Amino acid sequence: MSGMGEPQGDLLRLGALEAQVMDVLWDHGPATIREVIEHLPSEPAYTTIATVLSNLDRKHLVTITRQNRSTRYTARTNRHEHAAQLMEQVLQASRDRAASILQFVDSMPENDLDLLRDYLKRRDEGQVP
């Protein structure tokens, strides 16, 4: 549990607008609130995006940098790291981690299985750090 009474698993999950804001930061790099708004498909209010970025900061998903009168927001992790963290949370919440992993692998399309097999082979051969 976090200090605010929010389950830890909820910290990485993103609402729709949070996901759009994180996509802007992942796709375009550090941005001010106005720059985030410019890249969104809709034109939400400045205060709405300020609140979303504050929530993302509380969830430890963004870093805030203040310089003079400008405040920039940066994603703390990249999109792939975030997805991996979400998967790890799901596995931690599972009552049977092994069964969950195997069920997930059984549901993967063949091209993803080929990717996984190739990665594991290269890792076993010491080609992956």
C-alpha cells in the first residue's frame, strides 16, 4: 500500500487521459503543459493536464524539472519498461505465477513465440547482457 491508501498495483495503471499524456512524453520527450496539450488529439483545459501530470508525478511516472518560469515533465521510464512493470505487477498479483506465465505463453501468436525462442537462445549463448 502507498502512503495515500492506494494499492501499489494501481500506481502503474493509466487512465485514458494519463495514457495519452504519457504517449506524448514517450513520443516527443520532455514537455511543458502547453506542449503536451499541443500534441493531444483533443484540447483539454490547462488545469486538467496540470492535474494529470501531478497525478503522474504522484505515481512516480514523471520527473518534474523547474527552470526559471518553465516547468518540464519527463517520463521516468520508457514505454517498454512501463509495459514490463505492468506485466510484473500482474504476475505478482496472480495466485499462481507459473500458471499465469504458461497461460500467457500459450496464448501468444507464433511470431511472438519465435521472438521469445530466439531471445532465450541468444541469452543462453551469452549474446544478451
